[in-house]
Amino acid sequence: MPRIAILTVSDRAAKGEYADLGGPACEDWLRRVITTEIEVTRQIVPDGRQSVAYALMALADDWRADLILATGGTGPSPRDQTPEAMADVIEFAMPGFGEAMRAANGKVVATAMLSRQGAGVRGKTLIITLPGSPNAIGTSLEAVFAAVPYCLDLIGAARIDTDPAIIKAHRPKK
């Protein structure tokens, strides 16, 4: 069964001062789009390079996530270090993901260019970093998710299928 981890990156949510909206938004979106039975875990960590890097490594290496969605910490403020944390733990980046997500969000809000979301691969785990806003999460995932199932196939992760009426996964014809 495919394993998907959702990592919310937020100082305030980690302290319980703010309700985590990003994690539930990610899970709701995934459960609406993915038709394969999936196992989902959600965690909250404070902002910061080390806390995020450690959580990403634990989810990829110990929990063996096929896909990690990290929401939050992708802006330009000093504590927003999710992109740096991801860079510390991945084997290679997938820059097209960030480009597509920023382009899609740019059609909705002018400040999308401030976001530093992206993606990369660690072993058999695809990591996608997303903004913290639930609306931006949906827009971002809609922009890239057609490529996610095939990417998972290529890196040796578990297979996922999508509802083609919502997101038609692209897989080359055999």
C-alpha cells in the first residue's frame, strides 16, 4: 500500500497556537484525487532547517514514505527554511515541479513569485514542498499531480492511481 506523509512546517502550529490547516487540506485533496488505497501519516514540526531535514529523513528512511508533501516554510522570511532542508536531504532536485506550481499560483495571486516551493527525490521517495495556504496547496497540487504517479513509478516507489475525472495521471503508453 502506498505510504504518503504530510509534514506541516509551522512554529505556531507546532506550539499549538495555530490550527494546522495545511495538513488537513493536503490529506483531503489526496483522498479526493487518489483512487488507490493509501496509508497517510501527518506530522507537525517547527520551522527551521534542522527540524524539517530531520523529519524528512525520518519519513523517507524510517517510515518509508513513497511521497512526502511538506506544507509551509517556503516563503522568504528568515524562518522559512523548508527548501534548504529539502536540499540537504535529497539526492536530486526536480525543478519543473516548482516552476509549474509558481506559474499556476501566479494566475491567482501576484505574490506567488515569492514562494520557493519545489520537489526532489531521496531514494524511493518523492518530496514536494508546498505553500502553507490551503488554497495554494490545491492550486499547486493540481498543477503537478498528473506527473506524480509516473515519477513514483520511475523512482521505484509504490504505484498510485488517480481519478481521471479530477486529475488524469500521465503514463507513457506501453
